[in-house]
Amino acid sequence: MAAEGGGKEMNEIKTQFTTREGVYKLLTHSEYSRPNRVPFNSQGSNPVKVSFVNVNDQSGNGDRICFNVGRELYFYIYKGVRKAADLSKPIDKRIYKGTQPTCHDFNPLTATAESVSLLVGFSAGQVQLIDPIKKETSKLFNEERLIDKSRVTCVRWVPGSESLFLVAHSSGSMYLYNVENTCGTTAPHYQLLKQGENYAVHTCKSKSARNPLLRWTVGEGALNEFAFSPDGKFLACASQDGFLRVFGFDAAELHGTMKSYFGGLLCVCWSPDGRYIVAGGEDDLVTVWSFSDCRVIARGHGHKSWVSVVAFDHCTTSVEDGDPPAEFSGSDEDFHEQIHFGAGRDRANSAHSRLSKRNSTDSRPVSVTYRFGSVGQDTQLCLWDLTEDILFPHLPLSRTRTHTNVMSATSPPATGQTTNTTVTTTNPSGTNGKDNLSNSSSSGNPAPNSLPSTLPRSNSLPHSSAPTGGSTIIDSAFIATGVSKFATLSLHDSRKERHEKDHKRNHSMGHISSKSSDKLNQLSSSRTAKAEVAKTLGTTLCPRMEDVPLLEPLVCKKIAHERLTVLIFLEDCLVTACQEGFVCTWARPGKVGLLSSQNNPANSPSGTVV
């Protein structure tokens, strides 16, 4: 087993790490990769990404995993901590010519054991809708690249919709598509729908329904990632200009903004209850932003290079003793079933209102610790705790805490998670595909492209209109048992000079790109970002380092040879992936399951210390 640190061992790859809830262990037998297990030559290639979906398979292996490596796309049964990975039998494998997959997303609403809808974005700008179970290619969007010629950086299904999806590009634009519509044979014409500070929303002018329905232009430079709030009402966008912008999605209105300490923002995620947003990027920091207060409440420093992915752990948190567990009980399946008929939000709202009531009526706040993680180009995994002394700085702390508690393998997950378990970030290039990149036109009579001021989120599902209050708290309360102690943090003073010195020199690994135009865009956006720093540093958009608490990571471990591009938290494990093309499963404490030494350890990747 790799040593936990010290001296020359600092550069060794760690295969386990310890937190207050126990030991997380790397399951080498549960590692997914290309079938030949040869490390991928990652130079000039897009980041390896991973998407999960559950198809409710009665066999007990309901999880499916999709990941891209270079020009290849794989779709497997994911066996997690239960059984060893069988790389010899992918359900589907595709190899593209002239372009590379950059990101992908499953639609959890339509997934069954017989069929799944998977969107795949490409380096040349196209988006493909495929069914890897039926091995079908349904449609190709932006086939002629008339809508946008730049790399697709993020693609997501609109929560609660079976037909709408949103696509972001390195051009800084986002497009809303409907799978039922075609893209037309000419470049679209747009009409301004809504405009605000550094953003605009246009509707597509057409006599008949065609894609895209909407075009968003956000900030300057690439739009690196976006994330929907748990209830789907708000959209957080991380841009290369260093700004986090949060919009009311239906009304296309800006809710709030935040500026990185310097450089571009590369990744963003929401807390399970929608109260907080964490962003990471080229300042090597993770920044915690309060949705209701529209301000930075903490920064975390642990990475030595750009932060690639941030993600909340929905299963690890702590609550005050005496909280009735029934308020937050239930399974993901129950919640998804209810939200399909509109009842899920009511239940989540009820649980959330009880939590809010306790916060407002008790002499002290409910003791809650949010756990989130981050991975970066420095090949390190960091875990962080966001505790009540950060969330409620002016209220007395709770003296009654729960003890460390590891959730049992049979216990149902807590209620409230409505987003698909996917992680997406950014990167590179290409031009037109193999794998039957042909567009099969949809049948039926298209309806005219008439869009009201608030966009309908689905053609079939009911939805509530976007709230008007700027400080509305999103529903979907998600509280479970877990870690109870505080993270180390400080309002450092003497560290200020060291931090500013560290962040003025470029000690990060280079942003890999295969197009000179991308490099020029980065240089241009870098100059713009430096100019913005002078304007925003010391303001609520970007407080100085000494003005907000500085979080120290609970865990900071080197776990890969190449830059890390994936971090996903599942019920019994967490999943990471690096640019070599290895997708690793880390069992939560007590969840090692059926895997044992009887499995062949020869599956261990080249160079991994065990």
C-alpha cells in the first residue's frame, strides 16, 4: 500500500486515504478503461469524461457508465464495488474520425433497460443523440456547423424534460435545442429576447419550428461549464473571463455574479439543497458562493494547479442530534417517480421549509456540514467540509453534534437529488465524424417557433414559473448523516502576501489545446481577466483573500499520473478519472463489498502503487 506521505514518498500515487468517517480504498479490480488497458497518449486530446445512468435493471446491476478516451466512446455495465469490471464486453463502442467526443449526458427520465438517450458533444461543434443499448444513432445536431463551429464544452438535458437540452461552446454561446426539431439547411437568424449585463438571449426567427430555440451569449471567451440547480430553475455558468453568472433559466434573468481571484473559471456545481455554489478554475482555488446572499463566503486552497472539477457529496454531511430522520428519508427512485408527476418538489419544499423554520426559530442554526470535493491538473484529489461557522458566522455554534456515522450499504439515499450524476468541464478540437454522423430528420408536423417571455421547460410535464424574489432559496433539501467535526480554516493575514505572490506566477500546468486560435483566445481572455481583476478585487464580486475564510482541505492526495478530469460521488463509492483514460472507483468506508483478493490483481494500471 502506498505510504500516506513524507519525503520522497510525496510523489507516489495513493491508493487509500482516511477521513473522519473512515478509510476510502481504491478498488483496482473495479477500474474501467479501454479494453486493451494501454494508457492513452493524452497530448492534444480532450478531457476524459464520465457519465452515469441507472436503468432500473432488476438484475441488481442497474448502473451504466459512459466515458470518452480520445476518439473513442465506451458504454459499459457499471458494477461498482460489487464485482470486478469486465472490460472485454462493452455494450457499445464507437470510434470517431476527424472529431473527438468532448462531453456527454444521459436523460434519466427516459432511461430503461432496453433504451437510453445519450447526448454527445464533439470538438467540431456537433451534438449527437445516440442509444448505446439499441446501438442506434438517432440524430445529429449542428451537422453542417451552421449554428456554431467551436468546440462543445458542456451538454446537459434540461431537468424534468424529455426533449429539451442545452449545449455550451467555447465561443461563449449556449444553445437550447428540442430533439423533435431539425436544425435547418441555412444559418439561423436571431431576434433579441432579453439583454443584461454581459449577456444576451436571442430567439431563432423561423416560420416553422427549428433548432436552436434560443441562443445565449454569456461573458467574454469560452463558456467552460454550466450546471442546473437541483430544481432546474436556475443555471450557473462558469466562463473563461473568470465570472460565475447565475441565471433564472425560464425568465433568462441574471440572479447574481462572482469573479474568480484571477484567471478563468473551469467548473461549477450546486449544493444538493441549492443554497450554495462552488466554482474552481485557473486561480487554483475553490470558491464557495451563497445563492441567497449573492456573495463569496469562503475560499479553499489546496491545489497546486488549475481545478478541473468540483462536486458535492450528497451522502456525507452531518445534522444536529434529535432531528427526526423521517423528514429526510426516502430513496432516489421514490423522488424521481414523484417529480415525474410534480409531487417531488412539494415533498422537497416541505422538508426544506422545516429546515428553514428551525434556522429561523431556534437560538442556534441546524448543525450542517456540507462535504464537497475537487480534482485538478495537479493530479490531486481534495475533500472539503463547509461547516456552520462559515454558513452562520454570527450565530452561536451547536454544542450537540452527531458522532461519525458511515451510511450502511442497504440504507436508502436521502431524498432530494434530482440532477443526473454527471461531471463535465472543457477542452480541445477536430472536424467531422465517422460513426454514421448522419442526421435522420424527425417526423411529424413542426409547430412555429413562438416563444413566450418565459420558456416552457417541457412539452409534457407541468412546471412552476420562475420565482420573482431574488433571494428565493431553492428547494430539494438533502440532509443525511455523516461527518461532524470542523474543517481547519483561517481568516489568514500573513498568508496574504504569499497567496498573491503564488497566484501571480503561472505555476499551473498548461491548458492543452490543439488549435492556435484557442491559444490566442486564451491570451486575449487572460488580458481581459487581468483588467477585470483591477476593477473587481476587493468588491463583493471578488473579495480580497483576507476578507473571507480560507478553507483547508480535509484530504489532499495525489491519486493519478496525469491530470484529473472527473469526480463523481455515488452512494457507495466515489469515481475519479485521469487523462490517461483510467476510470477509478474508490469504495466508501465499509463498502468494499464483494471484491476481494480472489479477483485477478493484474488489472492494476501501469504505475499504480499498491
